[in-house]
Amino acid sequence: MRRKTLIVALGLAALLTLVPGVAWADDFEPQIQGVQACVLDATGTHVEYVLYYTATSWNSDDLDERVNRMVSIRITDAATQDIIYDKHNAGAFLPTNNFQFSGVVALGPQARTVILSAKAEVPWGPNPQDPEEDDPGDAVSVTVPPANNCPATSTTAAPTTTTVAPTTTTAATTTTHQQSGTTTTELDPTTTANHGSGNGNGSGTGSGTATATGQQTGGSGNQLPFTGATTLPVLLAGLGLLAGGFVALRSARRRAARQADES
């Protein structure tokens, strides 16, 4: 009989150790349990750890003994002992809430083990003038490890757009008009001519139209090529030859008339 009782006690103790984040209460002490979870933030790119906890009054057949009007909750970092959350009046054990209350505390993006504590801050019982127990009792704590199997974050890289400016090449259009003694070259208005003038066979302006005067290499139809020499010497030479011929003709006529008279 004693062996059976020992086996049952050992099995119950092993079962209690398998329940994570639970601290069982003694008389006039709260019971606290918690579990960590990880959720994605609003952008979906970072994981945030949160702690869900539930504080419950100790179990008694006398409901007045389970009442406590102020219970505090504290959460500390197990490694550094830094206080993460500390609320003096976090809740109460009342018949209206079935002698328990719950809460959620954000722990931040860092995965860490925390210590969750609950403590009654006032004497037990509904009547503070006549409490069921004067001593509020000590704090009850439980260690809560970080959550596993957190959701995967989504990393979206901003698209990179490269715009290459189009290259436009405009060829100048040259139009040549042949005229008698004058060559006119018109440039396309989209090209820019150099302002100025120079010596030689042509002259130009920056207005987009250049007029050049020079010797043509050929002509069309019955037009004579323009040599570029002045006509005044040629005219004087022609007149000289004409005058010389006229004088020679008159001399010949006079010589013939004189010979006729002599005969």
C-alpha cells in the first residue's frame, strides 16, 4: 500500500514539472502562469515577443477567502534582473471575474527568458475592516522561456529603376542651289552655324543660311561658267582691236584710191 502511494505521488510530481510557466499557490497566495509568443509587427519585417499571463486566486471552499482587491504583476529579465514590467494594481480576485484576470505584455524584439511574479498587495477577504487573512503573503514567481517557431519575416527589396536618357543625333541638311555666278548653301535650322565671316571663296552668317561666291566647276544648259575675272580689260582690248581694224581698213581704202588716181 505504501509503495502504491509513493508511485502515485512521484507520478503527480513529474506531471506538474511538465507544465511550463505555472506556479501553484499555497493558502492565501495567488497562482500565476504565463507563456511567450512571437508575432510580426505591422510591417511584417520584424518579430515582436509578447507575454500572455493569467493570475488566479488560491483554491478554497470559502469564496470570501479567495477575494483580494489588489494584485500586482512584475516581469523581470532572468539574465540581467532588469524590470521589464511592474504594475502595482494590475487586477483583483473577485467573484465577478471568477477570481482571476489576464493580461498581455510586450517584451520587444529580443528573445529572452523572463520571470513572471504575482503578489497580493492587501489583506485577503471582501471586507478590509475584517479580513479573512491579515498577511497578504509573499510574491509567487515562475520562469517563462522565449517562444519557439516564430513566423518568418518578409523582406521586400525596393525595386531599382535605371533610366537611360535617349541619345538623339540630328544630321545637318545641306541644300545647294545653282545660280549664274552664285552658289547658295542653306543649312538646316536645327543646326547652329558659327557666327563670323572669313576671306576666301565664301562668307557666312549665324542665321542658319550661308551664301558663298566662288568659281563653279560646271554649268548646266547654255550657261557659261563664271571665271571670277573682271570684264573691263576684255572690253578695252576688244575696243582696241576694233579701232585698230577700222584704222587699217581706212588706210587700205585710201591707198587703193590713191593708186586709182595715179593710174
